[in-house]
Amino acid sequence: MMTDIATLQTDLMGAINSADTLDSLEAVRIAALGKQGSVSALLKTMGSMSPEERQTQGPIINGLRESITSALAGKKADLETADLNHRLASERVDMTLPAPEAPRGTIHPVSQVMDELAEIFADMGFAVAEGPEIEDDWHNFTALNIPETHPARAMHDTFYFPDDMARDGQKMVLRTHTSPVQIRTMTSQEPPIRIIAPGRVYRSDSDATHTPMFHQIEGLVIDKGIHLGHLKWTLETFLKAYFEREDVALRLRPSYFPFTEPSVEVDVGYSVVNGKRVIGGAEGWMEVLGSGMVHRKVIEACGLDPDVWQGFAFGTGVDRLAMLKYGMDDLRAFFDGDNRWLQHYGFNALDVPTLSGGVGA
């Protein structure tokens, strides 16, 4: 295999060096690092390797990706410089004309992070599920083991609709989490189930780290023989891929959520760099996720037998993940619509997240 990798590296380096236009270089990049690329195919084989094979082959395959990525970046810079020099020598601009209006749009960080999360979880076999933002009381609370008299309702600062807008005797609310999507999925399709449920949610709260409307992503797995170890592996794999660091450390703390038992809050380790918290290392801990094993009563409420089917669920704030990864300090700025903020933190429309190229590249 080492001989094949060396041959592949030689061929790709030759193709990069011989590329004389940006289009031809992009074709080489796609052939190597695209979803169906030769290097991407090698990276995918690592999942089926034994730990011993991964220990020996992993550094070689990752070294191939890094060398190809570096060579592509260097060649692209050379071609762009040559193209710029050619244009500077051949083009003339009439400086007496007024500057044209050329507004440039950007992708909002929340939309970008949503795409990053979908890419990561799709690679782990999760489908994306959606549901209504105006929910009935049963889906939002009761089916999740939060009946009317349950004290856990005080945990949610809920926006209720007037009584005359009730449907089928159920009060209507702006959903306080995307968990109702999990209920709708469990009552509409047969297990096994592997979904993520991203979307807007609403709670009556507003400060630097809370807004009345924000974004959540929740995950649900229902299958036979599911246990807490599956949950820990899933969250660890997700956080390492999202923050693009292998030194992401997790700590699970016992907690309480009415819809999971046992329930755990997940802390992630951080380091302090230039006065800011950076995910990675273990100088300190911050909570990023709530999770646990799906409560028997929730499984029963959805018409499934909890002695046959088990599962885990987790949830986190998309806006908070964006703040942690991209260095924003105030959640309220996400919704102010300030074009200066969007120009600074926004993403180019062509920055499509891919695992092969790095979701945050």
C-alpha cells in the first residue's frame, strides 16, 4: 500500500506542477480531494482499518493529504500572481469614471455552521429531519415526559399562543427546542432511526448569550442495544470534526433532563490563547451539550417498546458553536443585520463545507 501511496503522490504532484490554468488546477484538486477523489477515498478506508493498521497507515495517508493540499495552495498562489501580473500589464481603468455599484453578499455564520454540522453527521449516517416551529403542547412537552404539573416546565420560558388558537384541545406554543421533531419522527417511521433536527427555537430570554429566537441542533438514535458508550463516541467524533482538532477532550457530568435517563451534560476542554478561550487542551472546561439515554416514557409515548428499542439524544446551540469556533463575543449581533458584522464574519458563497477539505476551510 505504501508503494501505491507513493505512486499516487508522484502522479498528483506531477499533475499539479503541469497545471497551467486555475481551471486545470481545480480539476486536479477535485480529482484528489473532492468527495470522489483519490485521496478522499484513501481517507475513507481508515474507518475500516484495525487500530494497528490505522496507527501505521494513518500518518502516511494524512501526510499525503497535507502535502497535496500544500502543493495545490502554492501552485494556486503562483497562477493567481501570474494572472494578476498579466491583467495589470494588459488592462487599463479610466479613473475618471465613478466606481460601479458591486454589493457582495455573504453567507451568515449560522447558515455556514448548519451546513458544517449536516456534513459531519451525514458522514456518520444521520439524516436531517424538520418540523413546525409552532407546536402543540403534547409534542413540545407532554410526549417528552413533561406533563402539565411537571416542575421542568419552569426550565423553559415559553411563548404561549392565546387559548382561542388551540388545536384539538391542545395549547399552541412557539417550540422551545427541536425535540418535538424527534417525537414526530418516532411516531411516523419505524426504527432504527438516526436523525439530526436543526432549526429555530424560541424562549423569552435576552442578554449577551441569550436571544428570544436562536438555533438548536438535536440528534436522536433509536436502535437495539444502544448504550451510553455509543453516545460518547458520537459526540467525541462530532466535536473533533467540527473544531478540526484531535486534542478535543470531553467530560461527561451527571445532570437532569425529563426526557432522558440517565442524563449527562458534556463539557469540552479549552485553552486560553491571547486572552480568549480556544477549544482544545484542558486548561479549563465549558459546557457545550446536553444529552442522555432516551427516557422509557418517551419511547412508550411514541408507541415503541422500550424493552426492545433504546436510544440516545443530544442537543446544543448552533449559535453558541459558531461563537466558540469563529470568535464572536455577543450573540445579539447575530440578529442585528449589521452589514459590517456580516462582511467581517460572513462566509463566501462558494465556501461549501466538506470533510475532505476541512469543514471550516
